[in-house]
Amino acid sequence: MTNDTTPEVDAIGSIALEGNVIPWSWYDHIRFPNNKPDLNAIILLADILYWYRPTPEHDETTGKVIRWKKRFKADLLQRSYASYAAQFGLTKRQVTTALTRLQNNYHVLHLILRTVDTPLGKLVNVLFIQPVTDMIYVITRQRDTYHIQTGDLPHSNGRPTTFKRETYTGITTEITTEKEDLSCSPPKGKRPRKKSSPTPQALEVLSHLCQTTGRDFRVCTQIDTLLNTGVTPQECLTVIDWLHAVKRQEDPEWCERWFDNVTPFRPANFDKYRVRAVEWKAQNALPQNGHIDSLSGERIIPRKMVL
């Protein structure tokens, strides 16, 4: 079974991402009168629904789910304006007004004030929050059915906020091009950007990469960036040899797509490859010179080097 992923997708997939869930449709439904998304209200609603999502309780012997239980103690979620302010870096007033809008404007919550008995006495005006499940279902489950009715590609539920910006950029580019055609000198007040030339070490690594893979790479910006972090050219050469001799045998499809002048030299990827490449080099005790045969994966040593 093969996965259609990239090294970055695999790396992000290994991170335990946790937190609240914000459906895209909320940005369309929870808005101010000026049609801007009410971000404070959206963030608070996402946290409230996190607490109302049930958690499974598993049987210790079979591992099966035996029941679902709530996350909080009372029959409703009890939170305070001050606790939300501290959690999200808002002021107490911002939290109060946002929760009020969720109740009065968007009709997705009920804010209930109760008197609670505690060992220290009675507390009045304790805030409990009750979600209006029907309204939350409406703003979350609505989908664009245009593609079902017409057979065309589906349209996004979000507003095309970047369309005008793209059109404006295109007009600006055309005007700038016309000005450049009329004059060879750069626009007033702007200086042409200087292109930094690659270092000899980066060119050496790039040359070895091209020779090993049989491909014609021209850019070594990523290699130069990696060398600036303290990586040596010899380490890069070792990784290239290992990728060609070992990785190509283990995963030829990966090498076909990602064995280039960018992906192996990204720091997160290179650190992993370097460890295996150094071990492989130590086990095989390969000489430092010669070149890799593109068919066998073995290093060919010139005759004058053979003792």
C-alpha cells in the first residue's frame, strides 16, 4: 500500500495536534452587521462545543467502548467570563459581549445564571452555558449544493476575498511592464534586487548531485541555505550517495519524485538522512573519490586510485 504524501505531510502527520475545531461554515454565519467574521464569538463557541463533545469510556479487558460520558460535572457547562478572558487573552468585556452576541444575535447559546451551594456558602449569578443544538447544526451542516444541481465543480462556502486583490495585482503588473518597456532604467525610488551568487561549496554539492542522479539541476539555493547552518559539503555528498545507493532500492518511487535539489536538503529531512547515511558509509567503508554507477548503485574508482 502506497501513500500519496510528501515529506512535509508525513512530518505534520506525526505531530499530535490538539485543540478546538472550527468549521469553515461558521465564518459565513457568525458575522458582524458589516459582514466581517465575529472571531471572538467563533473562538468561544468552538471551545464551548469542545466541552460538550462526549468522551468514550473503554472496557479495560476488551478495549471496546462501553459508554460515553460528559467532560464536566454539572448538567451544563459552568464557565466564568474571567476564565475565558485568561484562556484566550481577551478582556472580560470582550468575552461578555461575544457570549451575549452568541445568545442574542446568532441564537446558538443560552446563558443561564444560577445560585450554587458550596461548602463556603451560596454563590449567586454563576454562569452556565447551554448550546442550542438545532441552530449549531444549521450553521455547521449547511453545504453548497450548486454542483449537485448543475454538475459543475463545487463552489466554496467562503467568500472569494482574494478575487479583487488578484485582479488588482494583474492590472498593476501590466502597467509596470508598460513603464519598463518605455525606459530601460529602473522605476524611481526602487533599486534592482541583487542576486546572490552560490558558494563554491554549494556548486560542488550540486555538481555531485547532477552526476549521481543523471539530472540537470541548475539552482542550489536550498543547498546553500543548508550549508550556512553548519552542515559540511562532505556530509551532503554522503547523503547523496546513500540516497542513490540505498534509498533508491528501498523506495524508487520516492526517489523519482523527491530526490532533487530541494527536498533532501531541507533541515528536517537532511537530519534524518544524515544519520542513516553516516551509518551506511561506516559499514561499507567507501572511498571518498570516484563516482556512483547509475545502474548498479556502486561507486566506480578510477584506475589510478586502485592500489
